[in-house]
Amino acid sequence: MGTSNLYKGPKGSSLLPADYSGEPNEQPMAAPEGEVPENEQSENEDQVSQEEEKPEQEEPQQEEKPKVTWTQAKRAFSSQIGKRSPNVRWVVKTYIKASGGYKHAAKTSSSSKRVARGIINFFSGTPEAIRQRLEQIGIVFEGRSTQEIFNDIYSHLSTGASSREDAVADKALSQTFSELFESELMTELGLDVFKPELLEFLVSHFVANTVYYRLLNEVLFGELTGNKSNEDIARIEEDLKSFIEGLVSGRVPEHLHEGITANEVNSLVDNLYEDCYKVMECIAE
């Protein structure tokens, strides 16, 4: 991550006299008798200065952002394991940079975004509209528990895990439903569970879980964590999850709104993922 080629600011002295005003008809101030006029005295120095600066002026150096490798991302994670107050901001930021930046991280979350769109399509609208929509895909409500109904919904939303990205999305969906059943939302009965708070909960937790599990999938496994204790690894995982959940939950309400149409869902999910990854990459360490 060297910066030896970066432009370090102006060199030498200014190429214009200090009393230059830019007026075309202005005459230079006469120098006291016996002294060399200031503009003549500095003429040679200015020429030398111009020659020194000429290469930089002809071929200006463009500032390039240093690339972050996956090895650096893994070491960032590994270096924080076991610390009392791990710098999880830095871990997440380094990971996203190694992924190619927030735009690329969001763009390559195709499986997760597909499931997120399904969640919004299923759970947006009135409770009656949600039930009707779910019944149209074959989910039976009569005589069944809420958990049985959500098990069917999971089957319809899951990808089938045919790739690593699919597996991350399915694991995130399973974890999201587990967190839902541990929440106060599940104290409601019947259609009362299908309210706006449910949609925000599911989207927020699912997006956070996909970011979290994808990060672990990329940086946790390998020899860099081979000498770390399971207890220390579990501790930083918990810190990472809390940090990601906090950032995502703050962005979701900015994107969800009442009356979401089917045509809006694709762009909404794309923008949401890009927004969340951008916040994580740009946040101060």
C-alpha cells in the first residue's frame, strides 16, 4: 500500500512575483538605486524552478487508490481475534475493499438479492393481501401453526444452495426466520403477524445476515485463524454481527415504503444492498 508515487504538493517558490496583480498595463515598481530589480533578480531562479517543475507539469501523476488483497482482508480479521475491543469497522471496511469496493460487493450478491426480492414480494401490503398472495403459491393456513406456515414460506424463498452464494443466502434466510421466532413479533396470532413491522424486520435481518455470512465465508476459514481459540473467534463474530446489523437497520427504512409496486422491487433491492455496502466501506475506522 505504498504511496511513493503520489503527488506531494507544490515544490519550489511561486512563479509569479508577490505584487503581481494580473493587470496587462501595470508597470513594475522601480527598485531603489543601486539594487537589482526584484523581477530581474529572481528571473534565473524562476527559470530553474520552471525546469525542475516541467516534468511534473508535462506528465502529471494520477493518484491511484491502493488495492486491498484478500490476504490483507484475512489478516485484518485475524489480527482482531482475541482483542478486548476489536476494530470490527476496519475488518468490514477492508473486506469490502478486497471485494472490489461497495458497488462490486453489491453487484455480486445476486442470490441474496433474489431472496430479498421474494421477501418483499411476499410480505408487502395489507395482511389480507399477504395471505392471498401466499395462498396463491399453495401455502395452506387453515389448521396450521404459524411456524408450519413459515416453514413453507422458507421452502419457496430458499435457493436450493447450488452454489456458494446460494448457500450464504439460504443460511441467512434460515437465521432470519430463527431470529423472527425469537422476537416479539411472533406473539401475534393469525393475520396480525402480517404487519409493516414484519416486512422491515425480515428485510433488515436478512440483508445483515447475508453480509455477515458472506464476510465470514471469505475471510474466516484458512490458516490465518488456525491458532485462534473457538471462544475468541465466537466473540469477534458476535461483535461483527452486531456492527453490521446496526448499520443495515439504519438504512432499510430509507428504502422501504408503503405501496411498493412489483416494478419497484428490483431497483429497491439493488439500491439497498449498494447503500449498505457503501456505508460500511466509507465509514471511518
